[in-house]
Amino acid sequence: MRKYFFILYIIFFLSACMPRTVRQGEVGVKRKFGKLKDKILYPNLYFYNPFFTKIIKISTRTQNLTMNDNFPSKEGLNINISVTLLYRIQQEKVYDIISNIGVRDYEEVLLRSVLRSAVANVTSSFFAKDVHTKERANIEAHLTEKLKSLVADRGFVVEAVLLKTIKLPEGLADAIEAKLEAEQEAQRMEFVLQRERLEAERKRIEAEGIRDAQKIIADGLTPLYIEWKSLDVFRALANSPSTQIIITDGKTPFLINNEKKASNLSTK
């Protein structure tokens, strides 16, 4: 009889001390007799009585919430946007989140509503075309800051807000694309004109250099200099083996070579 009593006691003891593991990327909170304990359970092994106590675990890893809806632009157009919120839960705020919002409901009750409101608020400050230009990153930055200010005190850390799929009203996308192509063509033409201006400036500077060089040479060609250079020419011609006759007035030489001399003699 005692043996059976002992076995029953062991079974009761084991059932009254169930183990529960809180893993990495999780924290837990005990709920005993329906009341939450404010002590945060960090990753470890815990024992609890399953008849009176429950360990509620919640993930603190990065999570994403995606929402697709129509949002207004600055000019009053509706833009279909798929937006994703990357967030995680602060470990120190797990007790407040579970007690005030709930374990499974915080995305629907809080985050989704706040995200929809923030996106509508920010997109209404931008034109529809901005979501297809470099302003897109600016819109995402505004959304991130807006969400941080709205949910930081509630225990949520906003890491990023990303605009994914964007569908503009029919016809507007083609108009924006045509406008962007026109802007790119205008920028290309501006580049071509700037290049031509630089080339014209280069040629002008080159022409001024040639003009100045010619002016310097012309100023240096004095009569005495020319006569002195002529003497050098006469000296070179006199020493040349191919030169036979030099006729000059003292300024300009006239050469008669062997072939011309022979021709003149035969004519005579």
C-alpha cells in the first residue's frame, strides 16, 4: 500500500513541477491564478505548477508586419501601397504589452492601426510621382520616425518601414515615366551643351596662344636680325657641295645648281 502511495506521490510531484524552457530570442512572464507576475523570465529552464501557473512566452526577435491598402497623395490621388514594418519587442516592456494589449493581439490592436494611420499621414505630404523617385527613401525615413514616436513608449522598437509594391492610378504611371524621360533628356542635353562650351573655350584659348606667339615672333623680326640670319644662310649655302652659283643683292640669295647651269649652257 505504501508503495502505491509513494508512486502516486511521485506522479503528483512531477505533474506539479513541470519544466518549461525559455529559449534565446524569447522572454516569459508567469501567470498564477490569472494574475501576471512582473518578473521577466529570461532564457533558461523554469519549473512551475501547471494546475495554478502558466508561463507566457513572447518573441523578442525582429518581426515583420505587411499591410496592403490605398493611401492618399498630396494631390488627392489614391495610391495602392504594400508597406512592411520591421519591429521587435523590448524585453523590459513585455509585462506591459501582455497585460495591456495581449500576447496575440498587439499586431492587430496596435501596430496595424498605427501603421495605417502613419502611412496615410506621411504620403499625404508627398506627390504621387515621389514614390517612384529618390523621394521614396525620404518617405520611408519619415515613416520610420513617425512610427518610432507612436509606439516607442508602448514597448516596440521600430527598425524600418519599407515601401514594397506600389501601384499608381491608371495613366499616371505612364505620365510620370514620360516626364522622367524628358527630364533625363534635358539633363543629357545640358551635359552636351556644357561640353561644347568647354570645347569652344579651349579653342579660344588655343587661338589666343597662337596669336600671342606670332605677335612675339613678329616683334622680334627686326632688320638687323634678318640680315644676321641671312649671313648664316649664305655661310651654309657657300659650304654646301650642291651649290654652284649664288646671286644676291646682299639680302636674298638666288641659287643656280648644276642641272640649271648645264641647261643654260646647252641653250647657248
